[in-house]
Amino acid sequence: MFDPERIPVESIAGERSVNAENLTSFWLRQRFAVPEDWSHELLDENLFTAPARVPRPASVLLPIVARSQGLTMLLTQRSANLTDHPGQISFPGGRADAGDLSAIDTALREAEEEIGLARRHIEVIGTLPDYITMTGYQITPVVALVEPPFDLRAEPGEVDEIFEVPLSFLMNGMHHERRAVMLPDGSGRRLFYAMPYERFFIWGATAGILRNLFHFLRA
């Protein structure tokens, strides 16, 4: 509907970053095991969802990779040929299947199908509040630690690229841009977050879910 990269930056969120000493596998396990009180962020994308529309259940995996130089978040660039969110930066994930045992099972299955990340490398440590998108999905974000080494394989037609971003970059409010656009279909003004990193433009539901992870870790 619009090119988000051409929308000017309205403001920077600017909150202090998550303490660097806390960005460890041990601390993340402890935080999800004994969470602090916190409030998730209600974004415009949720407000534009029609109340009468029943969202379709889906899950994404937030794979936090324990690299020797620090934790990273594994992300994908979706194929430009997909119907929903073509070409966007995303977490591995997708719609729930009838055979899935839970939202976590959906995320693990989709990660293995999309990028070849085997379940034996994944340690699920928790979930974040569901995120409802304008395209009608109710997404459960499943947070996990991933221990290298592991092999990845992008599913042709679904994933164009797999890459990693330092978690310290994503968990810094100075890198969280607010942009606003008047939607061309006349449905109103939409404020969204963007987190550009090198040649990758992270925005939309992915940036919104990362904002909730940010709030959760800063609580």
C-alpha cells in the first residue's frame, strides 16, 4: 500500500537501552522464568483491525543466537512473491496448522520448514503477548535461545535471505524510529516503528514485536 522506507522519521523513541550485562543467555532465562510487571505497547496496527474480524492464529519464533561476540536475533527476508507481507523482514513463523499441538509447536514447525532450524538446537524460554496485524493474523511470539553450531536452509519461494542482528542494537530505544503515514485507502493515519539495520529495513509487526521484547526486558 505504501513504501515504508520513503516515509520520513517523525521521532525517535529514545528510551535507554537494556543493560549490556543483562544481554546473556543466563539472564534471559531468569527474566522469563521470573518476569517483572510490565505493560506491552498497543500500536496503531492493532487499532485498525476490524472488531468483527476473527484473526487467524499464527506464531513466530524469536531465535536469539548465543554467539561468542554477543547475542544476536536471527531474522529472515520474506520472498517478494508471497501474498502476505512480501519482501518484509520477519521472524520465522506462519499460520497454525490443525496438527499443531500449541502455539509453540507452530513456531518450531515453521522455523524448521522455513529456514531448516532443527528443534534440537532450540531452547524455548517464554512467550510475549499476542500481536494482531492489519492483515488479520493473531501472532504468538515464542522466544528461544539457539546454541551454535547449526545448519540453516532457506525454503525457496518463502525466504530470500537469513541474517542476524546484534540484540544490543535492537534493544536500544535510540534505534527505534517512529514514522507516520496517511493510508491511501482512507482508513486513517498509521504510526509505525522502524529499526533500520545496515541494508535491512525492519518495520511493521516485526518491529512491534521487538518493541514488546524491549519493554519486557527493561521492566
